[in-house]
Amino acid sequence: MAQASQALPTVLASVSDLNSTDYDGIVLVTHSLDTLAESPALACLREPIAEAREIDHAVGKEPVVIAVPNVHCRRMVYSPTGPVDRDYDDVRRYSDAAVAGIKRALLAGFRAPLLVVPIGYPFAQAFVVSVLGALQALYVPLEVCEAMPKRAKKVSRLGIYSEDESAGIKVVNLVSGLESGRLIARDIGGSDPERMAAPLVADYVEQNFHGTPVHVNVISDPAEFEKHYPLFAAVNRCASHIKRHQGRIIELEYLGEGPTDLTLLLVGKGVTYDTGGADIKAGGVMAGMHRDKCGAAAVAGFFQILAALRPRRVKVVGAMACVRNSVGADSYVADEIITSRAGVRVRVGNTDAEGRMAMTDALAQMKERALKETNPFLMSIATLTGHAVKAVGAGYSIILDNGPAAGKHVSQTMQNAGNLMGDPFEISTLRREDYAMVAAPSEYEDTLQCNNQPSSLTPRGHQFPAAFMAVASGLDKHGINSAHPLPYSHLDIAGSSGPFPGIPSGSPIVALVAKFLIGRF
């Protein structure tokens, strides 16, 4: 497998024997101790929990360590999910409990935990989501792995308990593939602006996909940027004078076995650091802007899953628009008029709206390709606006469909897939006001890139950027009233990309897999 597999626990295995000598402790995740009664092999865990509850009122409320003399490892972290039957409960109760349980196990000194999730859970994918939660807690940042190799793994192995060995192996194979993608997304998205400056992102991606079915092409020539990606080139203009900060457009392609019946075309925002440019971020809000590359990181992570799981009958084309929005004498500035790849004259309104500039020409290129592909779906993925976080809060991606995508119910099916896998979406709608917002204010230009206020202070601040990208890329000419309608969805992951300070989530790639790839591997 590709490089990401090296960061997984040394052994991620299905285990059917609770008394396996390979593990030094159990992490039990469940919503009810009644589930233990459904499995004779797990019944031995119930009495120790009941005894512990008599002397510790925290048992059943938070993760606790309990002695279990009836099994070989002799200790267990019991991590309850809490209620799962209320209107607002969802499968994330399981991932949250698994994260908390693994963290408590690490504090207790576990180095080879066995994760146990008894049957009887109310959510179809609770088992898979629990394992993903456990693996999230075991992630070690790339810089730590490189600087301190002895700290590169928090555990030597992670066991996944399943009485049905065949079913357990299937879960391990699926989760290994999913987690390898999330590892790539976290490495790129979370690493600091020097470790993952655009040239080093390109190096990392090329190294990772060497010898896999994913083909990588890196564009670095400034002349090519000016000719084919002029909006990207404007953002890159200031940073281009510093070799280690020069922009890259990283193209990826995967072709699965069998006749293609689905083509995904993905563009990710990879702003390696966002100063705001000439409209500089002030008041301390620049901290954390190395995470403005999580959209491109998600694209790379999705391709890692393709490399690991090898889905059939699908073609996926990706572009990672990696650029630093620097400030200096050669910064692009508000009021400039730049003609996009699609021939649309764009007036810059705010240099802190650089993400849509960086992605739009690559999106125009994807539009050109989509016209020749089988059953195409276009998507842009970006930590694009603070308004997205204000609108739906942390932990949620936003999806907006153009007319053709809405006709295929892309948002609704994506939301359903995300709900199933604990990678949730909220649905927004593109409206006439969004297109009015980016309409040309004078005869000098064809469209306005942005207003002059932060998105969080702008009504419909996360919706109108999607309208801009549709107009500036020429996708608005492929709506429901065109001869060649193209479905396009914009994903704003500013709220779901993960906390800062903290570890990136890897969203929304698990939902993307659930939506587009289940049944293909």
C-alpha cells in the first residue's frame, strides 16, 4: 500500500478471542450493558462493571478503568456512549466514546488495546465508526513522527473484536483504507506552513502515490500558471519570489477496473498559509491559517483511499490548488481585473477571498474535461469561509448544488451518506441573491470576486462564493437550461475540518466514499 499505511498501528487485526495474548487491555464501547448479554463471550465483562459501579458513580458516565479478572489482559476501559435514542442522537456517539476510551487507555498504559463494540447498536455503521474514532485518537502528527521517531506510534497494535471473523476482516480492510486516506489528509492539512509549503506538498504527494494506480502530475511553471490558471497566478504572485513558497497545482487521476460508469472531478483549496494578502488578517485572526489547505488535503486523502481500496468502474480526476497567500510589494490587490481561464473578467474585491481565486481556473479545466467524460460530477472542496462556521457550527460540512446537481439530489444523498458514517453535512441552497452578489457592478468587469467585508459579517457569506466560482469558471453556462448540463457541488468544510489547536478530522472523505464508492470494491 502507499506511504500512509506506515502510520497505522503495526497490527490492525480482526480478533475473535477475547483472551488473546496479543492484547494488554480491552476498550469497551457500548450504549447499554444489556448488549453484553447477547454475546456469551462478552458476558464476563458485565459483572466487573456492575461491581465497579457500586463504588464509583462515574462508571457509566465517563471512561473508567476496571479490573476484569476473567480475561487474560485483566483490565478494561469501559467507555459508554451515553444515550442514543433521543431525536438528536446519532452515530457520532460511538466515535466520541471510542476516542475517549482510547485516550483513557493510553493514560492507563495500554500499548496493545482490543476494541470491543458489542452487537445491538442502533446505528448501521456504529462498528466501523467506532474503529475510525479509535484510529483518530491514535494519530501522531507528521512533524512529531519525523522529529521524534520513537513517538511515531502510540500503540504497537489495535485489535478489533468480532465473533464473526470474516465480517471482522471486512471491517478491518475497509477501515484500513479509510484511515489511510484520513492520515494523508491530516498530514497535509495539519502540518505547519513550512513543512507543507506547496513544493513540499507536491513532494509528499508524489512520494505517497509512487507505485500505486494514482497518476500524479505537478505543475510549477509560472508561465503555465499565467496562461492557463491566471486567477491562481494572481494569488501566487507575491509568494512566487520565495522559492520554498512557490505555488503548485497537483493533478491526480485514478481509473478503476471495468467500464467507467461514474466520473468524479474534484478541486481542493490548498492555501498553505493565508495572511489575507493586501487585505491582511488583523487582530490575531491569522493564527491557524496553515489549516487553509484542508480542502486540497481531502482530495489527496480521497485518492489515497482509491489507491488502497481500488474501486471498480470509476474514474476520478483531482486538482490540488496549493498556494500561499502572502503579503508584500507584489501582492495582488482589490480593484485588479483579471481574466479567468474561462474568459471571464474578474474584479477583485478582497484579497482575503483567495481560495475561490485559487480554485476557479482548475474548476474551469475540470468543466472542460467533464464535457468529455461519462456521468461526470464536479466538486470543489475548501475551508472557504468563516461564515460556514457561523452558519452551522463546528463539526459540519456544508454542501451547495447547482441546478443539475440538485436535479440528481446530490446534497440529500451526500447528507444521508454522511449521517450514516458520522461525517455530517448541512445543506445550503444557491439562490438568485448569490448570483446578484457577484454580478458585475460596472461595465469594466464581468463578475465581482467578493465584497469588502469578512464573510462572517456578510449575509449569505458562504453561499455566494459558490456562485462566483460557477460564473468565473463558466459552469453557469452548463445549468439546467443548457445543452450540456453539468452537476456541480461546492463543499465548504471550514466547520468540519477539525479544531485548532488540535488534529484535523479528515472530513469529508469518509462521506464521499460512502456516497460514491460503496459497492465498487
